[in-house]
Amino acid sequence: MGFSLLPEFFVFLGVDVFVAMSLLACLLDDYFPKTLPYVFQAAAIGGYVHILISRDFLTLFGDSMRFWYCFLYLTVALANIIALNVYLAVIKKQWTIAKVFSGTVVFPALLISVFFISDYASQIAGVYLLHIAMFISAIVLGLSISVLLSPKIVRKYWKRR
Amino acid sequence: MKRVFSKSAKMLVLTLMGILVISATAAVYYSLDMTSTITTAANDIWFVEGLDNVTAGVTLFNDNKSATLTDLKAYPNITMTYDDPIKVRNNNTGTNHFVRLTPVSLTGTATYFVYINFTLQTSTPISLNYTSNGASWTTPSQTSFVQVDMNTEYSIVVETMANATAPADQIATIEIAVEVQL
């Protein structure tokens, strides 16, 4: 039997996201509130407690319930990344940083999450989401990189048209 | 300068804390991955007496999961066929299963037998054919898996033959297993 994902993997992924965001918030502390890195660290510790409790009540909770509460934690983590991006773009009006942030943090985090959710879905219900998701993501990624790296070229292209 | 040092210190603390939290979470996940929950379940596949069960001396026991056929005969130079001594039943109403026949043991003289053949009459029949050259038995190899449809019974046909010079009351005892793949 091959390697198979448990629902708790999404909590593990969420913890990683929170820790990464904590470090990023510390690195970019000129743009974010000073307490934010610690809030994210606390959320990561919350994830650890979450998985610990899940282990102790493994037989009590069904597979469906385990999936949904783990998925919820990951969703909260991803929502926080998106919120940070929106905060940078809208509140702080740091368009350049927001663009870089979306290309280097938000998009990869979403893509990795979709990859594992797709893998879990195919394992449970035989539903293969990744092919479509990867295709769309790859197009978006390609366009984002081209816009990010050479906005002038894109602007010229649109002017010509 | 003071501020840079402060930021570095904060980064260091957060990095160390992050590594600690991630490691602890990974350890718990790993222990979770190693946890197996095993529950007992009722089996779906069992034996059922066939129409020839009296002739073949079929006795079912162990909740129909084991059976003995004690009255099978082999006649000299005649193929004796028991069309329906015992059946294999898939009692599940929603799931097809797969079974195969596996030789387990064989005792008894080979001198007076020609063959003893067990065939499970699935859509693709599978059989274990024990043959004798008059000196020793050739034990067949395990069969491949075949599907047994839900809520369906399949007969095991037994064919025997003794050689022309076989006296009465020579005994061969064969044990076979029906292995189930869920």
C-alpha cells in the first residue's frame, strides 16, 4: 500500500503556513503591526494543540469530521495570507510589495494546498481536481511572472493594440 | 544599529520557536500515521451445501467457514464427477469480492490415483488439479483471483479417477483453501 494522507496533514500544513507568515511579518515589520508575528506563532502553537487533541480523540471522531476541522484550520491559515496581501495592497498601498508577496507567498501557498487537497480527494473519493487546478494555476503563474518581471513590456503591448 | 540587532534577535527567536512547533507537530502527525485502528468484521464469503452434499459427505462447521467432504470416491478407470457437492457464496449484497484456490496439504498414497480435481465454477473457472504418475503426486500451484459477484453462489466441482488396478479403500486426504481478497 502506498503513502496515504491523513486529514491531520492539513493542520500540519496550516502550522507551516502560520510559522512562515510569522517570520515574514517580522521581516516586513515596517508594514505590519509589531505584535503580528507573535499572533501567528500563537496560531501555529494552536495548530499543534489541535493535532494533539485530534490524536487523542482519533477513534471518537469520524473521518469526515476530522477532515472538516483540519481543513478549516488550513483555510484560516490561507485566509490570513490573503488578508496580509490585501492589507499590504489596500491599507498600506504598497503595490509593488503586494505584487511580489502574491507571487512568492500567496500563490505558492494556495497551489501547494490545492495539490494536497486534490491528492486527499482522489484518495477518498477518486476525484482528480489537480489536473484542472494545475492547468489553470500554471497559466495564472505564467501571466503573473511576466507581468511582475516586465510590466513595461506588457503596458507597451496593450498600448500597441 | 540597535534596531537591526533587535530585529535579528526577534527573527532568531521566532525561527527557533517555529522550528520547535513544526517539529513537534510533525512528530505528532508521524505518530498518528503509525496508529492503526483495527476492528473485527463479519466475513462475506462462506461455504454452502450443494445438491450433492449428501453423496459427497459434506459437513460444514466453524460458521460455514470450513468444510469437510468425506465420502468422495474415485473409481478405477472411470471419471467420477460431483457436480455440486459444495458452493462458495458471496453473501454481501453490495460488493463483489475476489477469491482464489490454494493448495494447503496432501497426504496419502499416490500409487492408485490418477487425478483429483477441484474446480470453482466462476465465470472464469479456476481449478486445482492434483495428478499422480503412480509414484508421486504433482501438487498444483495456487490459482489466480477470480471475481465472485455479490449475493451469488458458485459450485465447486470435484472430479476423481483411480487407476485401473486400484483396490478398494485407498485414501488420499487433500486440504485446500479458498482465499478471499476484499
